[in-house]
Amino acid sequence: MPRIHVFGASGSGSTTLGEAVAQRLGLRHADADHFFWFPTDPPFTTRRPRKERLAMLTKALPADGHWVFSGSAISWATELEPAYDLIVFLYLDPVVRMQRLQLRETARYGERIEPGGDMATASAAFFQWAVAYDTAGVAQRSLAAHEAWLGWQTARLLRLDSAMPTDTLVDTVLRHV
């Protein structure tokens, strides 16, 4: 059984695909956000220290285990990288990706992200950060940073357009396992 890493821009569907692949294979799934962020309300405001998140990650996903890991962790999960058997890089048209993000965030947080809501400022900053993915340099989570990271990975690489239906994406991943 494999160790699969699924990642891409925020809103590209890496968590959705990671969960679906893990379910189909009967493997454990873990998402980078679970390790990166402390659970807070509002969410995604307090980062765990690198050492702590890495310890949690390597305990949950041992290098000799079988699992699916989703989310971008290119700057902090380096100890896990040699274990990857397959890296799945998801890309999605930026307009479609931002539409997905808007729908997701509205479904999750509703009025909290609207003007006057307790998450409005953080939400606006998140969307500004997310829209920059395709044009930003390597200093932030970006296409450039992801491509640079992929350039020195040794695991097999599968690039997918995540506009395809989830079942089609899962089937494609499974053909490469």
C-alpha cells in the first residue's frame, strides 16, 4: 500500500481528493491544516510551533505506514517527504478556484465573514492571499513555490486538473498507485 501526498492551491480540492482516495483504499487520511493550526475560534489564527506539528505529523503518519496526506506542507514536513510514493499535484483555473473558495467559506462561516462579522477582516486577508497563488513568488504558498518544491522531489508525480469530478480524480490516482 502507498504513501500518497495530495496538494495544491487552497480551494483546489486536495482535502476532498485525499479523503476520497484514502476511503477507497481503506487508508488513514490526514490533512496538513490539522497539524499546522491550533483549534481556535475563529479558526486558522494560531500556528503550532514547527517542532510540535512535525512531531504530531510523524506520529500520525509513520514513514513505514500507509496513508494519504493532503494539504501543502512543503516548508515544514520535510522529514516525511522521503516516504512519499506518489505526489498528486492539483491545479485548478484561478477563477474557478476562487469561486469554490467563496462557496466553501460562506458555507462554513456564513455571516461571520461578511462585513461586520467577527471573521470579516481575516476572511478578506485570506481571499487576498489565496488569489495571489498563481502570481506570487516563492516566499508564500504559491504556484512558484510548489513548482520549485516539485523540482527536487524523488517520488512519482501525478499532475491533475481538479476541475474533473472527484470520482474521476480518484480513479486516476488509483491507476497510478
